[in-house]
Amino acid sequence: MSKHPPTPPQPFEAEFVDGVRHIFEERIVFNKLLGLKLIDVAADHVLGRVDMRPELVGHFSYNRMHGGVISA
């Protein structure tokens, strides 16, 4: 029985990534409210970012982002 190396994921076309980014960042209202941005979209991973803002603080004493924002 021979083992074949896994086929590497194929990159997405730029138009597809742009469409996904537009829907995710502009059309999904909650994502837009959070300011969630897609930094990288690939077949094997997605990288997103939410910049810290005062209205996203979960506890005033610690000045940390609310867990619900992180979970989203």
C-alpha cells in the first residue's frame, strides 16, 4: 500500500476572495458593527481582525475586549 502526499490546497481566485470579503465585511451587519476585517482567505485558513475600540471593552477594570466579540 503506497501513501501519496496530500495535495496542497489550490489558491482562490482574487474575484472570489473579494466577493467573500465584501459579503463578510459589508453585508453582514454584525460583522460591520464589530469592525471585523478579513486579512487573509485561503482554502486552508482564514485570518480576521477586530481593532480594539472603547465600545468593545468587556470589563472597565481590565480594558479587555469583550469575550462575545472574540467569539464572533
